[in-house]
Amino acid sequence: MNNKKVSLLEAIEKLKLEAKKPFTLLMKHGTMSVEYFAPQQSDTQTAHQQDELYVIARGHGQCNRQQEIIECKAGDVLFVPAGMEHRFENFTDDFATWVIFYGPISGES
């Protein structure tokens, strides 16, 4: 997967094709990957093995980072370090975010 560009509309359409999952992989290069994530009703994700940046694309809600509640809305950027428990809560029906994973996988040298 060697995309140079992906639009919000393309991400939304690709996610529709993968209806069983709330996310879709859009780009990958080395340790970096870009996903589009649109949870419906609840966010059941667990801690990830890489650092993450969330760029809120649509809607608004709260990010719970190990019991710290952060309000977020379209246009905001959030950082979650590898291994940290987190999830989105109290989000609008149209909530969606770009997710950028990068760096070494925790536990690997």
C-alpha cells in the first residue's frame, strides 16, 4: 500500500465497504500507517503497541486517556503513547477520526 494521498470522502467510502469493522487501513509505509476510524455507539478499542495521533475529522466527543477526559472536536489533534488505555466516549453519531500509528512497536528493539 503506497498511497500518496487520500481524501476524507475516499476514506468514508472505503469504510462503507468494510462494514463489519469501525476502521479501515488507508496508507502504510515503514512503521507508519494511517487508518480512518468511525466507531458506532461505543468504542471498544484497547491499548495499541505504537504511538498514535488522532486527527478528529468529523463530529465531537471525549477521549478517555487512562481516566483523563479530554474534550475533542473536528480539527483537534490528540496524542496517545504506545500502551496507554484509551477510548472515545460520548461522541456524536457522525464522529470519525484519522488515526496515525508510527514508531517502533512497544516491546521490540
